[in-house]
Amino acid sequence: MTVDLKGYLFSVAEAFVDVSFIMDVVPLGNGNINDTYLVKLRNCGKEDFVLQKISSKVFKDPESIISNMQVSLDHIQLKLLSDVGNIEERNWRSTSLLKSRYNNKYWHRNQDEFWRATSYINAAYTTDLVRNSDDAEEVGIGLGIFHSLMDGLPLKKLIKTLDSFHVTPKYHQEYQKVSNMGVTDLCDKTQWCIDFIKEREPIIDVLENAICSGELCLRVIHGDPKVNNFLFDNITNKTVAMVDLDTLMTGLIHYDLGDCLRSACNPAGEEELDLSKVFFCIDSCKRLLNGYLSKTKKLLNEADYNYLYDAIRLIPFELGMRFFSDYLAGNIYFKVNHSSHNLERALVQFSLTKSIETQEFEIRQCIEELR
């Protein structure tokens, strides 16, 4: 981190705490959207906190994100007081929004800079990849606890912060728009992606059609349940929190479960360049589903189970299409390290989708055994 950036971050953190208390500001996590930092404080009677710049390119109404987050955190606190049995003997925790020194739960530096601060959950760690099958089951349990805690929150209390989030047909329309403008870098990899998307057009509407028909209903979802948004206890290695609630909104729990499995069941991770190493681990899938369903059996109905495989297949395909669209558009949405970064990411997600398809029978069988 450069000296100039360090000074700049100190000046931002000063909106939430006296600058004399600040010992250091360091990067935290590796998200593709927002910039996140840990503010380390001196021994001043205050605790370290997380400082995050909300992406103005992605979130056009940051105040709505703050509102949704506060509503959800209030609901979680009430549920934790009344629903202790659902979290077994783990110390499930949630973050809290911190007020700025100007008595707001955010700081608006200028038109393009919207910052918020949240409490830092200590004695816990994150991981980008599940390390073993126990991790996979813990991630499933964590997502199940989160969905259970969100159950009962009136949907009307949440503001829509992203239009058409996880609505695959809309992402396909955006892809068609940018691809129709002409693919300037038509090589073997881009042509493979184009063909891959074309072959799977028949599955694009499957979840949205189920909503329209009334088979599936909207609930409160996390929106980004990738593995590194779960916190594991330092001692027990049990999941004890979910963080990064920017995309919390109404949607299908299938979006969350499909996204979580996409993240947890790819041992190679999202940035792997050797596509031969990318595959969907059926053992991790079984353990994650077992953990998730142990907490959500009362929430799910027959139709929910019927569409689980479709979600597991569709979500990585959708993300691959989003990465590829952003690559074609000039990398304007996701943060990248180089010009072909989103193309590489798309290839990983499409390879994962293909691996899921080759194991359809085993995945469906697993779902049937657990339902």
C-alpha cells in the first residue's frame, strides 16, 4: 500500500474515530466489487472495525444498502434471543453498523465515495476455499442458520438495491447486447464461450418461470454466500457468522444455495488458469447440502427440492456469462488485474458448469436422499 493511499485511508477512517486512535489501516478480503479495509486501533478503549467503500458503479443507492443491513441486523438480534436452539451450541454472531462522528451510519465523502464502518468479529477467520469435507458441511450449516434467522422478516421492509439480481434472462439480454456490438477479440477461448452460452439458452428461464408459475416463492437471501463470506471460529472451526450484507434482498433461496455450492465445491477456486483442475466436488456437495438441510427442512417445500439441481447448474453458468459479458464490455463491473481477467474467470465458471452437468445423476440422487 502506497504512502498516499495510507494517508487517504486514515482520513476516511477519521470520519468514524479520532485519528489519534488509528494505528493502521490494512486491506481485508479480496472481493470483486467493494474495497474493504481493517482499521486497527491503539489501546484506546475502542475495538478495531471494518471500513468499506461501497462501489458506486454497482450500487446506485448506497443508503438503501445501509437501510437493508440495519433492518436485517435488528431482525437477527431478535431471532438470536428467541431461537437459540437453532444454532446449537455455537456462538453465532453478527456485525453491527457503526455511527460516524457526524451521527450517520455511513460517510459520504463526495459524489462517488460512500463509506460505511462495521464492527469487526474477532477470534474468527475466513478461507477462500473449503479445506475438507467438514468445512463444506459447516458452510452449509452457516447458510442454513442465516436463512433460518432471516425467516419471518417482512419482505416489504427491504429495498431493492440491485435490479434483476440473479435474474438469469436479464443477464442473457445484457450478454446479447454487448455481443451483438461485435467481439473484437474473437479467438478460440471467446468462441468457446459464445458456443457454450448458445448451447445452454434453453435453461436460462428455468428459475424465473418457476417464480411466475407460483411454484417457487421469494424469501430474504444473502445474495453473495461465497465461502469467504463465512466466518469460522478460531478454536472450534465452526461457522459463527456471515458477513458482507451488501446484496441482502428478496430472492430465491436457490440463488444463495447455488452460489454457495458453486464457491464451495470447486477446489481449484475462481482464479484457476489450468482448467483441467476445475471440477465440481460431489463429496463437498453432499456434505454442504447435509449441513444446510439440517437447518432448513422446515423452510423448504417439495417444489424447493425439485429445483435444487437446476439452481446448482444455473448459478455458475450465470456468473460465467456475467464475467464474459463484462470482458466483452471492457471490464466495467468487476475489478480486474488485467484485460483478460474476466475471460479467465468466465472459463472457470463454464468449466464448473460442465462438470456439474456430467454429474447430474449423482447430484439429483444426493438431493433425493436428503429430502
